[in-house]
Amino acid sequence: MAKKFPLHPKHPERICWGCDRYCSTDSMACGNGSGRTMHPAESLGEDWYLFGDWGFDDADEKPQSTKEEAAH
């Protein structure tokens, strides 16, 4: 079973998102000579999962800003 893909990781820049290994940037296991794969939130913005069909249910996680607004 594949790991659940996080919608809003705390530090996406510390991980390579190119496969299910989620290696840290200083010890990537692929060894294919390429750089790290960015998390979609880094390139498309925090609401990246709202547009398109990513193939997973986003009902479990909501953007952090929505959680904070609901608390106030």
C-alpha cells in the first residue's frame, strides 16, 4: 500500500516528492542524477489539490488557513 500523499506538508522543501520513498534532500535514493521533485504546493500554490483530478479524496485535510479562520 502506498503512503498517503500529504496535501499540506510542514516543510515540503526538505523532501523529494518524486516517488513513494519521500527521501530527504540530502540522501535521495533514486540516484538518477536529477534534482529533487517539488511538492505541488511549492509550484502550484496551497490550493493545488482543488483543481484537476489528482485521484485522491481531499475531504480529510483542509488548508491550514481555513482551520485557523474557523477557530476565530
